[in-house]
Amino acid sequence: MIAVLAIAITGSTATAAHAEPSTSELTKKIDKASDQLEDVVESYNKMNLSLKQTKAEETKLAASLGPAKAALEAAGAQMDTIAQSAYMTGNIGTMNVVLEGADNLMDRMSFLEQISRSRGRDIAEYRATTENYTERQAALKATQDKQEAEAKELAGRKKKIEGDLKELYAMRTAAYGSATEKGTKYTGTIPDIAGSAGKAVTFAYNALGKMYEYGADGPGTYDCSGLTSAAWKAAGKSLPHNAAAQYSATTRISRSELEPGDLVFYRGNQHVGIFVGGGQIIDASRAGQPVKKRTIDIMTPNGYGRVN
């Protein structure tokens, strides 16, 4: 009777052999996929920083082309003057003017040397100005090509992330009946911490319950490095929107030296949270979940950083 009931529920013994994974198994798969996705997100953030830098270089180079072109035109005009003078007088004619105008041989030779040096400087300046303008044009073209390539790769990564998110949300729906968790605004007590670190921590507490979104740094959604950079921006400090870059931008400290406002890094600097005291961090953890306050040991930290 029990065997018959089991078959009736599963439909067949073959179906029973390939049963759907349990909720705990799905949770593990979701967590693993979420971590892998966040690695891609942080790579996306890193590339976005590179693209912004390239755009800044392009703007700077483009701005420098105007003065370089003006200098080139001025130098070119000077060359035209020299050429016209040479055509009108010729070397012999110029020599005759010098020889007839100077009182003695030493004066004549000195005057000739001055003319030679003056024209030599003009020619050298023209050559240097031409090379400078040409180099800037080439640098601008190279920078524009780099920007185009980075933008293309960024678009490709964005498309991949969006595809991964669809799969992740489908897994969450299968496991929990909903693609995302619901966040709730924090209404508890925020610790009173002095200085800029206190401002950063207060910001993080006020972000509790807001949803994760890749590439976001507020005000309504965040990813992990977006939250920490926004928190410290509120405290008057600038941090790059990338966990690995934040690791490089902060001072290394030990776990025993941790103070509220310090950053805690995980998974080879692919994830970051802000320490709020009491052995806890606040972090934007992963797609489909809100910003949470959690134990510092959500996984083994690989480093700690203090914002200077």
C-alpha cells in the first residue's frame, strides 16, 4: 500500500529516481551562483572605472589639441617668414648686408652667428611643435579606440550579467516561491560613533532593507562596493566603486584593530562590507536580497581596510 501510494505521488519510479533538488540544495546552488555573479559584477565595476579614466584622458587630450594646433600654426608662420626671407635675399644677399653693415670682422661674425642660432631655434621649435601635435593626435586616436573597445566589452558583460540574473531569479522562485526577498527599513538604534566613520556607519544603517542591484551606488539600490563607496562619500571620503580597488585604496589593519567604519574584504577582494561593531558588518550581499546586517564571519575575511 505504501509503495503504491509513493508511485501514485511521484508518477513513476523513474521520476522518483530523478527527484527535484531539495530547498537546501537549491539554496546552495543559488549561493554559489550568486557569488560567481558578484565576481562578474565586480569585474564589471572595475572595467567601468577604467572606462571613466579613459574618458577623462580623452577629454584632457582633446582640450590640449587646441593650444598645440595654435602653437603649430604660429611656428608654421615663422617658417614661412624664414622661407620668404631666404627667397627674397638669398644667402649671398644676406651676407652682403651683414658684411656692409658691420664695422669689423668680429662684429660681422658675431652677427652671422646670432642669425644662425635664431633660425636654428625657430626650426627646432617648429619641428618639436609639429611632433607634439602629431603625438597628441595619435594619443587621442588611441584613447578613443581604447574607449570604444572598453565600452563594447562592458556592454557584453552587462548582457551576460542580465542573463545570469534571470537564471538566478528563476532558481530563487523555484526554491522560495519568489525571485527576491523583501527588505524592510531599519527602525532600530544606530550606534553613536564620532567623526567621519560615524557618518559612514549611519549611512549604512539607513541603507538596510534596500535591494541589491549590480553596478548601483544608490540611492535606492546598491551592490557591495557601491554601498561602501556611497557610505564613505556621505562621510566626505572618496572610494572607487570596486571592491579590489577599495582594498588598494585603504590602509591594511588587523582584525583586532577593527573599528566601526572599517571595511572587511572577502573572496579575493570580490566582496566588501562595512564593519559596524559588535562583530557585525552591513553589506549588499547578492542579487534578489536586501542590504543586511550580518556577522563578520559570513565567510572567511581575506583582509581589513581603514579609509584614510
